Amino acid sequence: MSINYREIKEKIRGWLKPESPTATELEEAARLGPGEYEIYNGKINSILDEAREVFIRTGVSSFLRSGDLVVGIYTAAGDLVSASCGTFLHAQVAQLPVKYILTYLKDAPTVGVREGDIFYCNEALAGGVHNPDQIAIMPVFAGGELIAWTSAAAHQPETGATEPGGMPVGARNRHYEGMKLTPIKIAENFQLRQDLMDMMVNFISRAPRMQEIDVRARCSAADRMRRRLLELAAERGLPFVRGLFRRVIQHAEEGARKKIRSWIPGVYRAVAFFDTIGHQEGLVRTVLTVTNDGEELTFDFTGTSPESASSYNAFLHTTAAFVGHYLHTYPMCDLPASAGTYGPLSFTVPEGCYLNASPEASVANSPIIGRTVVSLCHTVFARMLFASPDRELCAASPGIASGGAGFSGVNQWGVPVADFITYLLNTEGGGARPDKDGMDSHGFLWAPWGKARDAEDMEEEYTFLTLAQKHFKNSCGFGRRRGGSGSQLIYVVYHAPQVSMYSLGKGSRIPHDSGIFGGYSPATPVGVQVTGTDIFEKLREGNGGVPSDVIQLVSERPVSGTYTLESVARANRILQQGDIFVGLNTGGGGFGDVLERDPEAVVKDLRDQIITHWTAQNVYHVVYDPQTLRADHTETEERRRRERADRIKRGKPYALFEPEWSAKKPREEILRLYGSWPDARPGNT
């Protein structure tokens, strides 16, 4: 059957929450003896971690090898029990295809669910995030009874879309996106079906080897969890396993409600703007209002700009996944990644806004816009958590304006390849906290444990020579505690005559992470490339003319060629051997007033090349010896005193500022994606 998304949309919303437990499950959960829950919950985590390692070690794509994946165990009814994550983004929504199978396929005469089956899907309308995320799902039977499900999900950096890399920036609707599979049965009796494997490989003709190997890696991980669960069931019996599953879900929900009660109740609002939709530039607004009534949290996105004919849209359940990722990564980081955490959560996302798009909309780049949701969660929850027992979990947003890049071509070994450059994603800066700076190049917003592939690894398998992989100066948000630094990479097309490349992202003009409590926003990245270069001559000469920093490259132009500076979201283009491609990502947001930062920390940042001298002198207002980098604390205090006095002179009373500001309006061409002004409703600007 074809998916009628409007028909099943409310079912999908309900599937996010745990199913009502049976009386038998509650009794079995209550029978767990002292210490049994703790011991066997650890056993479940060990099963998950083992499967995660199997997954990583048997796959080949960059996302998979870098750890941007999730493996999960589910109850027989499809509720997520627990997961081992590189990314929490898929942890909750991966249960939606399981419940889809139970609802629509389990009793279908031509399908059914039997021991040894494996289902496979990547259709966002059936509960996914976007179609690059492919999921293998396996039922677990013991003694003929369905006792659980397992799944292994990872981002696959090729989908057969109209552009290489699986996330077509120029998509205008879902028909640009490539392969989209509703849950289909690809294995029976523990044997993969060759016809369906061939079908998928045919869809992914830019990278057929990667598709086939990674499908098998997912299946291997799912089957490893199945085997371990059967061992557990044989050791302790089926009632114990069912009771253990229910207790994990109960623990997660009880823990979430306990946390909510400890946070400051109230209504919290934040607004963010960004400047890019696909290849178009224009202003877009996102509004988040969180209500904490002391027992539950309501997330309301009323006031968000309408969907557009682009790939920068998301479905309602995906927006819930964005929120869940933030909660599991920060304020609920000590709870199981379980369906139970969604028990006290509800979502209001107006129909027709870009976070609750229509079924025909392209959602290929939903994780790009989801970064803004996470940033707003950081802003809102910083206020809710700061005076609570969870103050240490209050943090500015990690880097959210990355210029992730994809490519396709034929490598030096004659193998068709298509992949994503994970270094750019997995080296974003972490957000500042009240007690410490953000971590430099900490990881990926969607995969905090993600790892950047080694330069040598990329050069061995793909078509690039690496000139630089390092921190990007001034990319972090400044403050009393600064955000972690972002990074830069400079690649030269090598080994092959040409390669098709593009990049995606947003935020080349407007920083959409505001920092918290007076901290600065991180930098805005741009797209840089140089074509028709003499880089190979420079390398042969070896006289120091090879650029190792993007600022040096752009300001000094040591390499001849045509320089292009553009939006971070770059359309697909063909680069020739010797052309230079620069990728930039951002650091995390800052915390607190820059004038309160320890001068010694500022000069240390200078030594570590995290900031420039201009920033130390004009943002932090630190006085120091430029040769020895010794701070003069007395002169610094005097200079900061003068800056505080100047701030007062520059400021305006709110009664004067508000009418003047409210009368301003951006140019009409900037508002073509915004919705009506100023409330962002669908319709004319």
C-alpha cells in the first residue's frame, strides 16, 4: 500500500509515547528482585554496545565508520527499551517503523512477521527523519513467541537522489530525493533476498559497493542483538525479560517526570532566525515556547515560518526527534534512551510550518533545520535549569551552522564512490557552560560521540589531498566562558581528473545560535573554493607557498586561480584535479559577559590559536604584551571599566528602543520565505 501520511499522522504522533503496559507486564516488572534491574539493565547496555561495535566494524561509509548510528532494542509492542547511540536523533523515531510493521504488515496475508525475517526502510513518512537514514529491523522470537525487536540505523551518504550525497540541497519536493522504502521484508529464514538487495544497489548506482556492504552491516548488528536476547531469555526466562523491558521504560519515564518537577515551572520562549533555504537566501523564523507545569513539558512551535518548495522541511515526528535528541544529550543524559522519556512530553507544531510540512514536501535536509530547534532548546532550558539542581547541565548550543560536504566520482582504484566528509561535521565546537569553556572540535551536534575520519584514511579511499585540518580561529562564541572552537579543512582534488561536490548548511549571514546569558553567537561560515590553481607547482617547489589556513588563503591568495566566496550551502559542481575546496564549521555558543573572562584565559586562547589578537583586544578588551603574551591585569581592568561606561552611553532605555525597533522591516525580497510580517503565518509577506 502507498502511505497516506495524513491518515496515519496522528498514529505516528501517538507511537512516540510508550504503549500502555499489560497487567502481566506490570506484575513481571514488580517481581524483579533487589539489584536485578541494575545488573540486567547493564546487561542490556552491554548487548547494545557490542552490536554497535559490530555495526561500525562491518560497515564502510564515513558516517557509519565515524559512529553516527544507533542500535536499539524494543518490546514486542514496539516501544524502545534502550539504545546505544552515536546519535540520539534516531533513537526514538526508529520505533515508529516497528509500530508501522505491527499495524500494517504483521497480519497482512502476503507479508507477516516470522522468525528469521528482516525488514528494511528509509521512508520519512513512515516515521524516519530523512531518507538517507536506513534502518534494518528484526523481530526476536523465543519458543514461537514474539518477545522483542532489534534495529540498526545509520545515515547512508547516497540515496540515488538528483544530487550526489543523499541530501539534495536543490530538491523542491519529495520526488527529488531518490530511494524511499516503506518497511519491506528483505530477509526470510535468516537469508537476505538477492532480488531486493539488487534493487537497492541499483537505486544507489553512484556507490553500489557501499550500499550492499552497509545493508549487511545493519543486518549483522540487528542479528547480534537478537542472539544475545535469546541467550538472556534462556538464562532467566521470558517473563523476566518482559518485566525487565517494562522496568527500563518505567525508570525512564519516572526519571523524566522527577527531573521536570525539580526544574523551575513556567513558560519559556525563544526565537531564532536563519538565512538559507536550499539554494535561496532569505529570512526564516523559528519560535519555541516550552511550558513546564511541574509534571509535563509542552513544546509549542507556533509562530514558525511556513514550509517552502525546498529540502529544508521536516515532519512533526521529526521535530519531536530533534527535541528528544537535545533532552537525551543534556538534561536527561543520565536516563535510558527509552520510549519512557517521551511519556511526559507533548508537541504543538502548526500544520504548514516548515517543522510540520505536507506529505509532498522534501525533507532531505531536515537535520539542517533541526539544528535550529536544538539551539532554541539550549536557550530555553538554560533559563529553566540554571536555578535548578541540574545547573551543570545548562549549556549553550554546540556548533549548528556547519558546512557539511558531499561528493561523488570514481576514486583512484576505479571504484564508484559517493560519501560525506565527516571531518566537517564531527569537529564542531561544544557549547560553553557556567563552569567551563566548551570543548574544542568536540564532535557533531547529532552525534556527540562521532569521530572524524583520519586524513590518511580519506586520501587512501577517496580523491582528495589534505592541505589543512585544524581549528578555525574566532569560530567560537565569546563570553565569560567561550564556546569550543570549530574547525576548517582544505582539500585539493587529487588522484582523479574530477569530482562532483556540494555543501549544505545555513547561517552564512545570520548566526542563529544566540549564546546564553550574554555570551556571543559563534561565527558564520562561508563557502570558499579556488579553481584553476597552481597548487601542484607550489607543492613541488616546497618554498612555503602552500596555504594551511583559510584566512591566509583568502587574504594573501598565495595560490593562483579563480577565488569564489559564497554561501555555505553550495550547489553541486564539478571540480577538476588541482581545484581547492574549503569547508568551515562553527564553534559553540558563549556563556556570560566577555568582560568577565579571565585575562589569562584570553592569552591562552591566543597561544592556542583559538582567537586572533583583534578579538583579544577589541572583544575581550585585554591588555597584554604582544611578544610575550603576558596579560597586564591592572591595565585590563581599567580598559574594561571604560568599556562598561561606553556601553551605558551606547544603550537606550527600552521605552525608546522598542518603538524604533518595531517600526523596522527587512526588504521584501528578504522576506519571501518568511511568511507574513511580522508573525510568519503562511501567505504573502
